[in-house]
Amino acid sequence: MPITINSRILLSVASIAAAAALLIGATFAFFSDNETSQNNVFTAGSLDLKVDSESHYAGLTCTNDVWVEDQTGQSTRPDLIGDPCDGTWSQTDLGPQHKFFNLSDLKPGDNGENTISLHVIDNDAWGRLVINDVQDLENTFLEAELDSGNDPDGVTSGELRETLLFSIWLDDGATPGFQGKGNDAGEGNNIQDEGELTLVSQGTVDEGGETHNIWLGLQAAYTEANCDNPTPCPGLMSDGRLVESTTYYFGIDWELPSSVGNEVQTDSLGADMTIEVVQHRNNPSQTF
């Protein structure tokens, strides 16, 4: 028997196939958006220490590399006025030419002071002062030394180290913290004013050198000023760290007492003074 195909059935099948094709196509159509973060970079931070200094000796100030009187007629060494000097420079990295102290022809009763300021850049830091490579030399024996009982017994060390006295204080002025000289006239003024903390009591330099942790002095200043109660003290933190972009002033005083006699004639004392800083962040134990 002949097979008959109903054309309407065929049309229905074709319609179903077309609809299925449309549905399948629709499953691949969607919205989209792209966001790109370009040129990502990791850069290590930095820690930089800058130091400046101003040298004072016997009523003179080292200014533009020569000695200048602080007050007319008040210096005990007027013979040095106009002579070359060391110990004063503006904020910089230290090199061989930067000597805090470079003095000769010392006499009993002489005294002086260096105001040193520290600047840490880009990061808070722990700081310390290291004095090492101490050179304590007898040099030449003069008749006056021999008469004083200073016999040439083969010992090469002199007596100047044993008699030259040093002290260090925090030259932070009358207002707790470090606001800068323009906001506190006593800050960095080369004089230990009443209330300014003594960080290292007056004494001689140890034969083997010394290390002084700066954070201990800044901690003491923070506690004494009762900082954060009621207001913060700029540059002073409870742990004693050096805060970036703060200028910290320290005074280093020296004196050859008038009681010292001929035993120090021609003696010399030399040493290296190194100021070390290390990153504060992630370094709670002050590891250098």
C-alpha cells in the first residue's frame, strides 16, 4: 500500500527544528565586561639617615669653617677667632671630612659642645650611638710631664682619655616633643636648659668604646612629659623609636677640668662616632 506523508506534519516538524535552533543559539548569548589593573609593581622601601652638626668651643661657634665669637669679648680663646674649624655642617650623609670634634691645643679649663641633629627619612627607626676605635695616645714626654710623675714606663696610652669629660643631653627645649626651632626657641639651642634630660651622665670615654641606645632616652622623655595624656608629643613615642621626618636635637658636651695638670701635655684622644639606625617596622626587638 502506498505511503502518504501529510505535508502539515512535515511543516510542524520543520517548525520545531527551527525553534530548537533558536533556543540553542540563545544559550550562547550573554553580557560581558573586562576591568584591567595595569603595570602592577612592588618597590622596596628605604631608610635613610641624615645628620647635621654645629660646633662650639670656648665661647666660639664654627661658622662657615672659621671660628666666630658668640658674644663679643666673652670668648676664652679669642686667639682662635677667624681660624679654620671643623664640626659644623648642614643635613647630609657623613663622610671622612665630617668630624664632630677636631680640636688641638687644649688647655685645662677648656670646654665645648656639639649640637647634633638626626633625621630619619621614609621609615621610623631604632637608633644608637656607637663609639669605637678609641685611640688614647701618650705621644711625646715633656719635662713638665716627667716632673708631674708621669714616667715613661713603656705604656703608650696617655692621660687625656682619663680626664676629658663628656655628657649627652636631649636638646628638646621647653615644650615636650620636637616641634622645630621655629616653634620652640629652646630646641637645639646648644644649651642644656632646665628640664632637658641628661642621657649620658658626665664621665670619660671607656677604653674599649661605648654603645648608647637612643630609644632609651626618647622613652624616658616620653614618660616624663606624660605624652598622650592629654596630648601627644611630636616625635616622642612610648617605645622610643625615631619617627620619620622629625628633627631630633642632641647636645654633646665636653670639658677638660681646670684641675688637670701637666700629665696630659701632648696626649691625644681619638675615636670613631657612628650613629646607626635600623628599621622599626617588623623589628620589635631592636635588632641591628
